[in-house]
Amino acid sequence: MASTLTDEEEGKTVVDASGEPLGPVTAVEEDTAYVEPNPDLAESIAARLGWGDAEEDDYTVHADAVGETTDDEVRLREEL
């Protein structure tokens, strides 16, 4: 079952399944989180998320990629 993303996620840090921080959620619209990537985000992680060729400053994370949300984090599923 996919998680639901709401405005409550704004400001939380998106982390991959191993806990690597990817960046903060800057906005949420229609079950999609917009994430400002950390400047030192490894290219391999960005490529795995499909962020390699994006032209915008913020990247998207859709609700079906989210494993769980906590008070501080949006944790992605392991199998992306």
C-alpha cells in the first residue's frame, strides 16, 4: 500500500532505505513531494531515483516510492 504525502511532510528530510539523507521536502502537491537535493548527493543515488537529467532545482518523489514517514523523515522504500 502506498503512503499518502501531505503538507505535513514539508520540511522533513527524505532519506533512502539505508538512511542516507537526500534532501528536504520543499512542497507537496497531489501526493508528490518536491525535494531539494543535497549538493553532495552521490550520482549513483540520483540516477537510481531518476534524478540524473532533471532541469529543475527540486526533484519529485511520488507517494508509491515512500516506505514510511516519521515526525522528521520521509523514508523511501528499499525496492525502487
